[in-house]
Amino acid sequence: MNIDVYRSCTWREKRDVLNVFWRTNVEATSRIVEAAVQYGYYAVICLIVVMLELALILVVALSHNSLVAGLSAFAELFMIWSTWRAIKRYRVLKTQFAR
């Protein structure tokens, strides 16, 4: 997937892109929505990678330290929720942009 629209955005537009991607009921131009779709694809990939890394830390921590295991379990739950939300928003924005 190409991120040319996202890369061409100014700093303020990128802030609007984040706002559109992570929040619902935000009005935006089609350019910002397209950039949010491009951003969302890579955001979901990055969240999945971090989620897998935390899962590995959790597996190792379960056999060594309960405090670290508890913290990583909490972080893993938060990452699962964040990834689910990002996938959901990406699908909504992708359908909205396709119209």
C-alpha cells in the first residue's frame, strides 16, 4: 500500500489524520480520510507486531517473575483492545473512502 497522500500532509494535517483515525464522528475532507486509510494500514501492522512481542515477553515472564508477567499481561490486553479498535476503524474508514 502506498502512503503518498499521508506523506504529503503537513504537520497539522497529520494531526487531523490521527484524529480521524482514532475517533468517531469527526468531519474531514476526502484527502484527510484517504491519508487516514493509508495511516491505518501501517498502524494495524505495527500494533500486531507489538502485540506479538508482548506475547513473547509474557510467555517468558510467566516462568520467571510474577510482577513482570502481570504487567505484560495487562499490556497485552491493552494491545489486543487497541489492535481490535484500529482494525475496526480501518475498515470503517476504508468503506467510507471507497464511496
